[in-house]
Amino acid sequence: MEKLRIGVIGVCGRGTLAENWKDNERAEVVAGMDIKEEHLADFRARMVEHVFVTLNYRELLDRKDVDAVAIMSPDYMHEEHAVAALDAGKHVYLEKPMAITIEGCDRIIEAQRRSQKKLMIGFNMRCHNMWRTMKDIVDSGTIGEIKAVWVRHFVGRGGYFYYHDWHGRRANVTSLLLQKGSHDIDQIHWITGRYTKRVAAFGGLDFYGGNKPNDLHCPDCEERRTCTEASFVRLTQCAKRSEIDVEDNNVMIMELEGGIKAAYLQCHFTPDYHRNYVFIGTEGRMENSEPDGVVWVKTRRSNSWKELSDRTYVIKKAAGTHGGCDPVICEEFLDYVLEDKKPVATPIDGRMAVAVGVCGAQSMRSGGVPIDIPPLPSCAVGYD
Ligand SMILES: NC(=O)c1ccc[n+]([C@@H]2O[C@H](COP(=O)([O-])OP(=O)(O)OC[C@H]3O[C@@H](n4cnc5c(N)ncnc54)[C@H](O)[C@@H]3O)[C@@H](O)[C@H]2O)c1
């Protein structure tokens, strides 16, 4: 295969990631599918004039000139699109979260096993210089064996990202613990090298939602000049509308394999944006500051030859969207399919992040009871 020929399902919004495969030595974007004509017109303008476009994803999957499919549709369509694409014999790049139920993830894994095609999950944060540095520090053993993790995700502009459209409803996402949180949960799994076994959570809808009509849009609202959440670009459904039912304030505790204890906060109404990660091991502690672009490492004082100085790593800013992750993950997908290199994240990683988010939501909605993460399906045994 000279170039990987890619079809995109869901061409706007996250679908713009596909621009990294345009003018690429190893890839070309040959087709796009969306439910909106205007999004397909926009896609065609951004890609090449002769790109195939359709409103029916099965037409895209039927095409012999599509080797791989990038699925960037909303979460609630991931399972249907991924299973169909794998069954059609296509390699798949699937955006996070893998699906909105554990069973949905397991059905995708089964489809992958059936088709033997390649499936990578879009955990682009694994490609970020800051978290790659943190992973390297843990793997080097500098802070010893990890015993405790504390992750706080202050989602500044959470209203804009999650409460002005489909993201605000359980029916579409299950919970923001797996929609937004699957990145953080995955980073905890990836950096420690351990999956979660058990969770308990508390949460609430403490800021968004309310009693506004479901068909109200910010540009038509009489409170548009004074509402702090008013939005006039792209996503404009009222963030105080009554149908909103996903928690905006989530606190979860997790027990991982190897006895690691983790705590996770995800709050959507903070003024600033910051993902703050802390890892504590038997030899030291590591913490990042996303706004300052640094990672600090402090090691235990011991009077032994092993004693190390405290260190600050200054993280290089990378070019490209999402702090430079996006161009990297697109290249990694090509490496995986064309060169048989390891994928950035496997379907098992995707499923485990969803499982933790689903069980966290279940716990949160039943008074904080601890819930065990269901085991992987039998077809996943032996999956590398
Ligand atoms: N990894 C990341 O950093 C990252 C960032 C943003 C979004 N995402 C993921 O990308 C996905 C899309 O999110 P978004 O914010 O771009 O959503 P969106 O609502 O903007 O939709 C993306 C595109 O999918 C199209 N679409 C909607 N329903 C469809 C359907 N049934 N079939 C085909 N296309 C459909 C939309 O018209 C749009 O063009 C989500 O699963 C989200 O979690 C990942």
C-alpha cells in the first residue's frame, strides 16, 4: 500500500483532525460522510475538490478506495460506526470515548477480533509532550513504585464545550466522566501501567441546567447580554435548559491494580483551564502545571547514594492543535497501519477508560456505592 486512503465519518468539529492526513506523504483523504450537507460542503472546500462525499455512511464503507476510516461522529454513534467499518474490512481510527456503554465497547472489540483489522483509539493526550515526559519519568523509576495518584481537571469554559449541544444529555454521553474523563482515566492507566479495579463517586449538576426551554438558543434569548454562559458561535443551545442532566461536578475515587489509590475531580465551572496531575511513588513525587508548562519532580531525602536533586522539566510547546498532540497521533495512526508499529492506544485501553467512567457514573447516581469494574470479554483475552 503506497498511501493509506482514509474516509472520514463526521467531517466537521473533531473531523478537522483529518486535515493532518491531507498533503501527507503517506496518506490521502478520499471520502467523507456527515448528516449535514453544509458540513460536507465545508469538508470538500478544505480537502480536494474530487473527494467523495455522502450522507450515508454505508456508501462510504462500500468503497474499495477506502482503506481506513476515521470516526469523528458524536459518542452515541461510535459503536454503530466502528462495528460497521470493521465488518466492512476497514482499519479504524476511533475517537474517544470508544462507546457510551461497556457492552458497546465489548461489541467493538468482538468486531475487531472478527475482522482482524487494526483499531486505534484517539487518546491524543498520550502524544502530548507534557504527559509523555511524565510517563518517561515514572518508567525511569525516579519516583519509585507508584502508590497514589491525584488528578484535578478544571474544565474552564466547560459550559461552552459541554452544555450548549448534545454533550449535555446522559442519553448521548452517559456521563462526562467517560466523555471528558476518558482522557484523564486513560492517562492514569497509561502512566501507572495499571487499570482500575474498583470505583466510587459523588457528583451533581451544580451549575448548568435549569428551567429554560429546550429549544432556546443564545442569540434569541432576552438574557443574552447579561448571561455569563451566552454563546454566539457554533454551539448555541441554552446551557440552562431543562433537558440537561449530566453532572458538571464529579469526584471519583479509584483503586487500581497493584494497590494504587487514585482520586479524580472534574469540574466544569472553573474560571481557568488546568489539568493538574500528581503521582506519588515510594521514592518521590511528580506534579505538573499545565498553564506554566512544567513538571516538577521531588525525591525523598535519604542520605543514600541514590539521593537525587529536585528537578523541574520545562515542557517544549509543540505546534498543532491540542498542544501539538493532533499531528502526532495522526502520524502514529499511519505508523500503526502502514508500518505495524504499536498503536497509541488499544481497544482494551479504550474499553477500560469507558468502563471506569460508566461505573463511576453508576456509583454517583446510587449514593456513592463502590462498584467493581466488569472483566474484559472472553474475546479480549490474549489481546496485545
Ligand atoms: N480527542 C480529542 O481531543 C477530541 C476533541 C474533540 C472531540 N473529540 C471527540 O470527537 C467526537 C465528535 O465531537 P465533536 O465535538 O466534533 O462533535 P460535533 O457535534 O461537532 O460532530 C462532529 C461531526 O459529526 C457530524 N455528525 C453528527 N451526527 C452524525 C452522524 N450520525 N453520522 C455522521 N456524522 C455525524 C456533525 O455534523 C459534525 O460534522 C466526539 O466523540 C468527541 O468525544 C475528541
